[in-house]
Amino acid sequence: MRTITRGLVGLSLLAGLAGCSAEEPVEAARPTVPPPSSAVAQVPGLEATDVRVLDGAGTAPFDEKRRVQAPPGWTVSVWARIPSARLLVWAPDRRLLVSRPKFGDVVALVPGSGAPRQETLLSGLNQPHGLAFSGDTLYVAESDQVNAYTYRNGVVSGERVVVGGLPDDKSPELRGAYSHALKSVAIGKDGEIYVAVGSTGNISAEDRDATPERAAILRVPAAGGEPAVFARGVRNGTGLAVDPGGAVWTAVNHRDNIEFPYDRDYDGDGGGDRGEVMQSYVNDHPMEQLARLTQGRELGWPYCNSEPDLSPGDPESALSYTGRPFVRDFQSNPDGAKLDCSKLAPVEQGMGAHSAPLGLSFAVSPGLAGSYGPGALVGIHGSWNRNPPRPPEVSFFAWRDGTLGPQQTLLTGFQNEDGSRWGRPVMAVQGPDGALYVSDDHAGAVYRVTAP
């Protein structure tokens, strides 16, 4: 049974939890933007800084010195210890709300002179994940529905289901086979509700014919009701947010173990590699998408993949994630009959393959300190099947002239030289004080990042 509570969460909870048709694609024009720097050990423009730890918060992984890379002069502090902290949203009364799917609750962090006070706002929920506000209405996305509450002064009331019947691992027809059950939610400037529904698996084309459709962004009227497909072919659009102009954007976790789609030699052994799964190709393909959504937008999955190479299929090619075209997926759409990928609009921005982008938010005017300004913040969780692993980070995409610029690494250093991690950022949001707040479900922490 669902309960609405307002009680202290003990600070003893410190442990961490956890162009395309039948012909070959035309070589893309070389972009003018430089490739992002997120995959290098030392990121230009950043410097190493010690992670500061408040008294009482120094248990693992902060029982030893931790260092991250941040913009020069910025400080990074462990502001709160929250096991399995996931998505974040600021409430109208300046409380920071944190979802915890593993524990079925939403925790409120109340800022003070030192560590914030922790209160349980909601408990007994079914994997709560996405959080969003519209005025004094709080929306919480559970794995099977979206609820709305009236929020005032740290108390919620009037629970109502505004989107029901969403698929999750308890849906009878799926029989527990659901890899992306967690849902994200955003509220448009028109008051309509947008919900990200992930795919059941890596390649599960039946999701496109399901009711409601999976691997899609759904839109629901402001008062609630039946969901309609807003964008499809979105494998797992966990990042979901509205930009300063009112457009909806999603950050997508794309597929794994992609087959080489070109009839040429990629690995240098003298033979054709089309249809082969090669780690060297999988490492950087397909790119993760950061896309501006419009009604009916198609992001291709599982039939088309965003192509990051400047010269498609060339292992020596540099990579870019700006305005990249689509190419057909050789495994699911070898002849282009399932979907003509050449007709899909290029994706606005993206990230390296297997980055695992999770939380997405916008820092509006004046935005971040220094030369950063307004832009999008993405929590990069880091790869699970790339060799070498792609490191976790917080990425920034500058908002200029009504769109997003290329990826910049804002905060990194959570991965050790052997590929192991002591931290994995999930989401970053700008606070009412101008500081940056970052959740980390691996370290069980929320960081406060401040500029000089």
C-alpha cells in the first residue's frame, strides 16, 4: 500500500546500492565542431580537485581521498549521503527531491548551514524514478503509472493517477522480461505530460506494436487520460526534459553488440566484415542520442542507428556527435525494408556509444558560472560492456540560438585506471543558489559543485 509520510531519514543510511536504403550510405560531410573529449583521462580545461567530505559522511567510498576533474577553481563536496540516489528535482520551497527506485521512496533534502536534513516525502511506491513539477503539482513516475500530488511546504496530498497501465516487469504479457522498467516524466509548457517508456530489451521490435507503445515517448493531456505516441524508436530515453523554448528533449541509451553494417574490411584482415560483431566497432557504435522531439519524430530503433563516424565504416575516422545521419541496422533491417533510414532527420547532438546517459536537465539563464552559461546537463553513468570502459561524467551542452552545442565534459574522474569506478553520476541540476547538485547512485551521494 502506498503511504505519504513526512519523517526523518536516519543519517545511518550510508551504504551504496547499485542515410539508409538498399544502397551503401553516402559519406557524411565533415562537421566543423571538434569531437568531444569525454573519453580521455585528462580533460583539457579541467583540473584535479579533492572531493570535500562533510563530517559524518566519510564512509566508503569516501573513507579515502577521492579526486575528480572539474573546471579550475570549482569545488566539489559530498553534500548528502543518499543510498541509490537517482533523479532529482527542486521543489518550489527549495527542497531537493531525490527518487530511489530501489527503496520505493522519494527523499526530500532540506538545505541548512551544513548537511541537509533528510525527510521521507513518499514511500511504498513501485520503483519511483522520474520527478517533475508544474506549479505546486508534483509528478512522480512509477514503473507502471504516473501520479500527481499537491505539494505545499514539504507535504504532499491528493494523490491521483494521471497516467496508468504502463508496462513494467509485472505486466502479464512480458512475464518479467523487461530490461528498462524505470520511467521518466517531464511537463511541457502546455501542461501536457510526457513519459519515457523504454524497450523491453536490446532488440525487441515488438515494442513498436505494443499498447501502449514501448521504446517511445508518450504524451498525455494535462488532466490525465490515454497516452498517445509523441516520438517512437526511442530505445530507452531515460533523460527527458523541456528546454527554455518549450521543446522536449531526450537523452537515449542505445543498443549493444551492433553488427558492422558495411561491405568492407574494418579490422584489417583483408576480408569483408559486414554482419560481424567486432569489439573495436561496438566500442563506438551506435552513438547515444540527444534529440529534440516533435510530434511524430522517429529515432529509428531498432531498425536505424545514428552514425557517429565522419567517414562511415572507416576505423581511422574521427568521431562527431553533432547532426549525425542514420544508417540501417544490419541485424534488424539489412535491406532497409523495415524503415528507410535516409529519410530520418539527423540527430541534433549525442554522446559516445555506451555512455549510458540518464538524467537530463536544463540550466536556464544565466546558467552555469563562467563561460558556460545556459545549457543542458546530462548524467553519464558510464558503459557496462565497452572495452575499455567509457568513464562516467557530468556533460554540458551549451544552449545557443535555440539549440544545443556539442558535448563538453564538466565533471569526471569517477573511474580508476583499471576501469573500476568509485562513483557513477546519474543526474545534475542547478540549484536556486546557483550551485550544481549531482546524484550518484553508486557512491550513494549527492554532490554540491560550486564555482569560485
